[in-house]
Amino acid sequence: PPRSTLFPYTTLFRSGALSPHTDVSHIRFTHRLLVQLNRGWNPAFGGLLCLHAGNPHSSQETPRKTVPPIHRSGFAFEVSQRSFHSVTPVLHGQRYTLSYTFYPPANGERGATF
């Protein structure tokens, strides 16, 4: 089965944001699972996860979809050169996210079968 690791949680404080990026690294990740832990969150707090259809650095592309950081919700995505995402500024309080990272099977391991 795929291997996974729990990365340390991410905390964004007031006015904190993440500019558009992919999670591509020299370490080959396959997928990420983000778990939101934001009790009492409401839309006025900001901190939306924005999914981009293309590279926002090479066009004036606007986010294709936004995902609110609702408490106990999760969102998974494939990590690739095209998986651009960002986080809007946090306008109130903090935004807490747990990030699980999945890796391909190690040499000699069998992949997951479904």
C-alpha cells in the first residue's frame, strides 16, 4: 500500500496567507490529505483553500474552486506540476490544518490494489 506521513500541522495567523504553489518537491509525493481543525469557523474569517485550473503565475487566472476550512473537514488532491493551490488571507483568529502526505511504494513493495 502507499506509504504516508503526518507532517506537522500548519497554523496561519491573522493576515497569514499562502501564495499559489504546488507541493512538488525533490521527494516524490503522490497525494496530500488536508484535515481542517477550525472550530467555530465562519466565512468572515477567510483562510479559504483556492484551487487553480492552471499556473496563476503565467496568467491572470482566478481560482477555479474555493474550499472553506470547516472544522473536521478534509480535502485530498494529487500532487503534480499542475496542482496549484493557495490560501486566502486569514482575517480573524487562526487557521489550523493537519497535512498527511502519501508517497509511492518503496522499491520492492507492492502498490495498493483496489
